[in-house]
Amino acid sequence: MSPIAKHKLKEFPINVLQQDSYNKTFHSKVFTLFASSNSMIYCFAQLHKPHYDYSFTFLENEEGNWNMDAASLLRVREWVVENAKTSTQHIVKLYDQWRTYCGDFTQLCDNLREKELSSLSDKELYEELKNLYECYLLAGSVAYVTDCFMSRGEEDFFEQLLAEQGVAKDIVSQIDSLSYTLQSQQELVDLGKCIKKNYGTFPLFDDLSQDFKDELKNHEERYFWIQNNYHHVHYVSAQEFYKQIPDLKETKAEKKEIPPQEPFVQNLLNIAQLFSGWKDVRKSGVAMGAHFFDVFLKEIARRTAYSADDLSFLIFHEIKPLLDGEDFKDIIALRRKKCFFSVNADSYFVCEGEEAEKYFAYKEKEDYSQLVELKGVVACKGNATGKVRVILKTGDMKDFKEGEILVANQTTPEFVPIMKKAAAIITEQGGITSHAAVVSRELNVPCIIGTKIATKILKNGQEITVDAEKGMVRL
């Protein structure tokens, strides 16, 4: 079984764009977001039934509006819930299968750090990239079952499901898993305590003992990829991690014990708890993969008339033709402006230019000018009033000020530093196991998820009130 979608459609059916879908927005390039779509849709479909049927993406000026069909998401969710009536083994089996794929991917990444790509022939370089790409796809694959717990709108499906079983909604707030971003920060805080105890202050990095330098180097080895996403790639060095330590605070949260429940509810809670941590580890694979994709694209750029940034607007399928001499300059120029692509359970499609325009014409447009409030799902209770800061791109984060209200389509690990500064958090997507929900509870920051349209109607500097007791945002 090849995890790579190989059958390219001549066109994507327009009518599909008008069907009900879940959507997310990413600051992204084509290569990485297409790869994750391939992993979530095609690769997952080769390994498991039920699965997700298709996704499609509008990418304009490096902002990707990613959509997945709602019907198949509900089918996967129903499979998870129905089988939970008797046990959790259906999820444990998937998890165990994924751990093998994840282990293979991690080992390959470790090996690649020692490999000198410049010494390889073009053919050898392509084969190494193909091996990485396939391992990356498998390291996501069945782990995307966790996304079937996504919710949108005023009610969270999981809270509703528990309520039907006579369980209080508040129990959902006890489903937590320390994110890898906060885990990294806590490790640095603990190391900082030792350094300060030894020196009384934080000396220059070069003045640290070799033991402390080694500790920081080990931290670099474990987390060098931590700031990466679908668009941004940055290798974080030991020195950079050390500079963060004086400003970091404790992130250890009190572990809340969930009281024993009747078997069906207990199974659901156990699955939700597993999903919370599983999703975070899967995202760490995306960040790690972004680093190594960037390493390969830079080496390919060195050998060709393209920059690594140029190559990030291609998909994996186009790398071999490029190495064989095919000209992609015009395609890259068009995709920098607009690109439409889809990955399906049995195929894929990608286009740009005039052909992409016909798909963009169907992109949803609505008038929200008369809205006076937003509704969503409470992820962490509380109230806050403050000024809006909409974050759509990594570069926007530098403008975030203490006490502002963070508004985003969703949060991902690189959001954590500004989530700590936020008076409240509002997202368009999410569920009880989403990053925003889990981290907001860890930080005890009022949070409302699943508003669907927050980034479309809220503007920077706008004063709003967040009532995360009732799940309302008053404009």
C-alpha cells in the first residue's frame, strides 16, 4: 500500500464545494498543507474504514482555507461512539498501529540529521525525500481519527452526548493533556531554577558550565522544531531556548481526577483523554516534518534555478519532474497568488491561475454586518473585556499585547506564548480535545471555541466582552 495519492483528477466536481463542510484557516504553503491533507484523507482511507472522504483548500496569498466534508466526519465519529458502548479497544488498536508509524518517522528524522544531502545524486536525493514523505503521511494517517471530535456552533457534541447520559458538562473541563509547548517550557523553568540556584542569576550562555550547556543542547535536540508550522520554519538553538528562561513561568497544572463513571461514559472519557494527547503528538510530527521538508527543498533549490520558497508552492508529485528538468516557474508564479487543491480517498487535484478562479468563485461569502453577538462552546469558564487582536499569520503574533483578546480560526502550539498574555481566547473551530480548549484550561484563560465566523467579523482594536460562562461574545 502506497500512502501517496497517485491518481490525479482532471477536475474537481464543483457541486462538492456547496456541500456541508468543516473548515480551518492556516497561514501555509502548498507543499506542507497538501502533504497533511494527503495524510489525513488518502492515507487514512487506505488504512481504515470508516474514513474521511475528501478535503479541498483555497490558498490565496499564503493563507489556506481548508475544508473537509462534514458527512464522513460524522460517520467516523459515530463509529467511535458506537463501539465505545462495549469497549475502547477499537481506538487502542488504532493507537498501537499509529505508534509504529510514529516511531518509524521519528527514527528516520534522527537518521536524517546525520545525513549529508549534498553528497547524494539527484535520484538518491529524491528517494530520500520520498521515504521521508511516506513516513510523514503514515505518522499522521489514523491519528487523524482524533479530529472526528471537532465541533462547531453553540453546542459541543461531546458535552451533549455526556448530558444525554446524565453526566454534568463540567466534567469535560477535566480532560487535559499537557501540550508539548508547555512541556518544553516547564522543562526550561526547572532547568532555570537550577541555573539560578547555582549562579544567583542568569549568566551569559558562554559562561555556563558545560553540564548546563549540555542540558540546553539536549533540550534543543528534543524541541528544535517547536516553532514550525505549515508556513514558518525556524530551528531553535540551545542559546535561543536559554534566552527564554528568565521570562518563563510555571506551567504545572493540578491534575484533576475524574470520578469513576458507568462503563459507556468511562469509555468515552478515556477516548477523549487519549485523543487530547494523541492529537498533540501528531501535531509535533507536523512541526518536525516541516523542518525536514525545508532541509530537502533547500538542497533541491541549491541544485536548480529555484529558491526553497519557490519550491514550497509545489506538491511532492512535482519534485521528480522538476529534478528531471521540467519548468515550473509559471506554475509557481500563479500559485503564489491563488491555488486550489483537493485530496480525496482515492485521488487528488491541484490547479492555479484561471482554472483556480472558477473554484474560488464558489468560495463562501456572507454579510455579517448586522451581528451584535457571537455564540460558541465554552472551553474554559470566565469573563473578560478587552480589545481584539486577530491572528491569521505567524507574523501577526509580534503585535499581540498583554491583556488583548486573542481571536483565531484555531490555535496551534506556536500560539502558546500569546495565549499566556491573552485576557480571553476565541476560536472558530475546535472541540473539547482541541488545542485551544486544552491549553486554555491549563492556563485558566476564558475561552470560547466553535464560533465559526469570529475572524470574519471581529476587527483589531475592537472592544468586546467575552462571557465564557454562557458561551457568548458581545460586540
